[in-house]
Amino acid sequence: MECGPTGTATILSDGRCFTYGSNKNGELGHGNKKDILVPTQLTVPESCPLSETGISSIKLGNNFSAIIDKNGDLYTFGFDGSTFSGGMGYLKLGNNFSAIIDKNGDLYTFGFD
């Protein structure tokens, strides 16, 4: 279970993920900006690799959130989310800033200056 500043997420052992809470920027990953009042499963198009791999970790921020799937690919949502492929290891989100350490130990940061 992950508790963020305005939302909550739970990942089940089979890789399914449920989120709920404030969703003003789409940060809960449901493809809209409506608050989610009860745990609701994340759904993705069948064409998205995430639909087959499942989620291994999630971090919730104030305005955006990020997940790493079981292949190590990173997906972000809220504030025009993105997808980054391959080998992500550790993820940390701040209010408007993120840091990722990949499986090679390289550090990547992004967010507001």
C-alpha cells in the first residue's frame, strides 16, 4: 500500500493496482480528472505492455504519480504523463520533483526547476 499526499494505492500480488483519492490533475491514472472515492482498479489499453506485465511499485505525488511495471518500465500520469522503457529500479517522488535510480545505479531526476 502507498499513501500519497492526496491519494492511496494498493498493489495486489497479481500486479493489479487500485487507487483512490483526489485526482485534480489525473494523478490517479484513470484517464480523467474526477476524484475517485472508492478503490478503483487501474485499467490500460490491451495494446499497452502494462496490461500484461502488472505493476511492481507505485509512488503518489501531489500532482502526478508513477508506477514501475514488473519489466522495470516506468509510467507516469497526471500533468501529461510519459512512459520510459527499461530497467528502472528505485523511484522517489516529491511535490514537483522525481528521482529514479536504474538497475545500473544511474540517477535520473526530473520536475520543476
